[in-house]
Amino acid sequence: MLHTLAFLVLAGLTAIFGLGTLFLPNMIHAFLSFIGCLLSVAGVFFSLQADYLGAVQIIVYAGSVAVLIVLALLMINRRQGDMSHTNKWAHKWVGGALASLLVGGALGSTILYTHFTGWPLMGTTADIQPVVYADLADKLLNEHMVAFELMAVLLLAALVAAVAVARGHQAGNGKE
Amino acid sequence: MEFINNIFVNIAALARFIFTWIVTRLGLPEALVDIAMVAVYWLGIVVACVLIALFYVIWERKLAGYIQRRPGPNRLGPNGWLQTIADAIKLVMKEDIVPDKADKPIHLLAALLAFVPPMLALAAIPFGEGMVALDLELGIVYIVAVTTCASLPVLMAGYASNNKYALVGGMRVVNQAISYEVPQCFAILSVVMVAGTFNMLDIISYQQEHIWLVCLQPVAFVVYIIAAIAECNRAPFDLPEGESELTAGVYTEYSGMRYALFYLAEYCNMFVASGVATTLFLGGFSGPFLPGWVWFLLKTFVIMSFFIWTRWTLPRVRADHVLAFCWKMLVPLMLLNVLVTGIVVYMV
């Protein structure tokens, strides 16, 4: 009962913040709304007893959006904080419609093919299996070792590329 | 002795007993007792936060006085110890000034939200035996997650003030917090690898059975303390405030109660950092003779005093040196530490 109520409140907040992200005219307001959305999703994870997922959601997404804001502030000349000047893609209607159709279709079909048995946590919380974190580590670093390492290598390559781009730019400035 | 040790636990039990009695008399659902208890816990944490901040503000000023060979505040109350209360009353009664061109809702929201992350983190720190409001299996991961968000309100404040100094200060906060989070997480990881658990109480009981983890992980302890100072934006890493270059940094456009909230949040963040350091490295609330919560307060007092000591002794570090020190010194050092810890844990 209480859990269902918590879920409904959090889900509603997620939706409201998500709409805010899309429709707020001020870039920073949209970012803050996005953070609210991510935190609400973390709240949903917590209410479904997925503590680890919730914590990771906060660390990886909500915490790091701050970096995105700083980059946006650094790079974009916001006149009145209005995004219509800066977002050159805002008026590409066909592409936008196609993209939202694809994403909406994928999500919708997933929802359609899931067999829901009722509201989340309508019953007791006792029938949820507690996660053993050692198993999680085993899965990541034993079973899916190759995929995990490939991801790490990809991130490393991105890091090196970022440094190279920044360095090259600096050196170019120095010569001029 | 046993009574003093359990005094807060007994108060909580009494509150639960009273709530249960009321709920059963009125025939209300049982779940209300749990909700009421959550409210009691939060009330306890808020009161603790305010008392801690009031105490450490005056202690900082006194200790700074001793370090610099001057008396410090010494007029109000016995030897000046009531000065903070007078200051707090003054701040509350001041006019609430908001700049005309500021982003007003966010300006207010930032001040209100500044206090939320340290409060959420305090819920998971064990103050004494049985004195943890939120005993999570993933306690330390939860604390890391919550404290990550502490830089967001400050960035909001920097943006909403519509002031160059504030904006630069806000960006510096993010810059610093994101960078120093990396060595801090590695320091915590080293402890978790040795203790083999994320749970705060289990980490303490590991230390009770074996030895304080500061003896096994001295490098991690030092790096954790350095990173904690940087995350709390304290000198020598107080670039976001940097009064010699940025007036008052992010807090330039804040006054009265809103400034007081940021001030309170700063001390609470410091207390959270020292509480985590105490729990992870210094055996938490365990200790002989005295009750557990007294030991916890004593250990955090030592670390807080160290934070204050560094602030009044070291000059501010230059902006690029702050980041270079983090990425070129602390991160490789902690990676090496994790590697060595892993090998040793594997072999033992």
C-alpha cells in the first residue's frame, strides 16, 4: 500500500521533470529538471529495493550532469538563457518525428510484451530476493569479463582522444 | 554506564512505544508507527546537524585564535562561547536580499537544497551502538552517492546569482568535487576490499575484531582526508569562495538566512566527511570505558580540528595546481594502492 503510493508519487515526479526537461525554455532550468528526473528514477529503484541500481543511478547520472551544465555554460552563448538561439536542431521536424517514433515504438513494444501481474509491490516485500553483491561482481569480472574489459578499453580510448584533441588545440595556438 | 551508552536508543524505543500505544488506541494501521519513527529520526538528525554546526563554528573561531596567538571571540557568555548563537540570531533577523536580475526560484531553491545531501548522508552514519537511522547493506555506496550531489546546490547558487564571481565559483566547485571524488572513491574501495563489506556496521565490527583500518590503509586514510577537504571546499582548496579573487565566490549574492543555510551546510558536510573517516578508518564508535557515541564524537572532533587547523595554516592553492595534484598525484597513487591491496587480500 505505502510502497505503491511511493511508486506512484515517484513515477509522477519522473514524468513531470521529464516534461520539464523538454519544454522549459531556459537551458539551465531544463538541466535542473533533468537532474530531478534522474533522481526520481533513482527513487523508483530504491522503492523497488534495488539499492545498488539506485546508488549507481545517482553517482553516474545525477552527479555527473553537473559537469554537463558546466560545459554548457562554458560553450554556449546563452542570450536570455533561451535555447531557440542555440539549438540548431530544434526545427528539424521530420528527423525528430522519426527518432521519437523509433524510441516510442521500442518502449511501447517492450511494455506491451511484458506480463504485468499488478501494481509494483502490491504484495509483501518479502518475496523479493535480496541481491548478493558478490554475485554481481562475479558476473561482471568473471562471466562477462571480455565485455567489461572491452568497455574499459573503449573508455580509455575516448579519454586518450580527448586529451589528444585538447593538447593538439593548445599546441596549435602556441605556434600561431 | 550501560544506561548512558544506550540513552538515545532508549529514547527511540520510548518514542516507538508511545506511538504504538496511540495508534492501537485509535485503531489506525500499524504502518503509521514506522512513518512516525522516520519523522523522529529526521528530527534527531536535523537537531544534531544544527548543534554540530553551532559548536564547530565557534570552535573554529576559537581554535583559529589560538593558532594565530590572539584571543578570538571572548565577549559574549563564558569566554565568548555564546558568540555563534548571537551570530545566528543576527543572520535570521537580517533582511533577505535577492538581486533584481537573479533567477529567483533557483536562488532560493539552492539555499534550501544545500542542506539536504549532508542530512541524507548523516542518516547512514552509525553514531553509536544501535544508533544508525538507515542501516543499509550498501551503506558506504549510499553515502558516496548522496555526497556526490552536494556540489549541485552550490552550482545552482552560482548560476542563479547572475554574477560573474558567483558563476566562476560555482564552476570551480564542480571542477573540484568531480575530480577529488575519484581518489576518494578509491580510498573507500581500499577499505571495502580489506573489510569485505559495504555495510558501515560490519566495517566497524571488522575493526573491532582485528585492528583499526588506518593501520592497514594509511595511504588511503591520508588521501581520503585530503579529498574530503577538497570536497568540502575548505582551505587550502577553498577556490570556490576565494575571497582575494572572487569576493566571496558562490556566496557573493547571498545574505541573511540564505547565507546561513550555506554556512550550516558547509559544517555539516565537514562533519559527514569526518564521520565517514571515523567509521572507515578509526574504528567508528568502538572504544574502551566511555559510551560509544562519546567515542564517535571525540574521534570526529579530532578530525574536524585537523580540518580547521589546515584551514588556518595553509595558503590557498592555485586553481591548476589543485587539479594537477589530484589527477597526477592522488589518482595514480590510489590506483597503485588498490592494486597492492588486491594482491595482498588475494594472497592472505
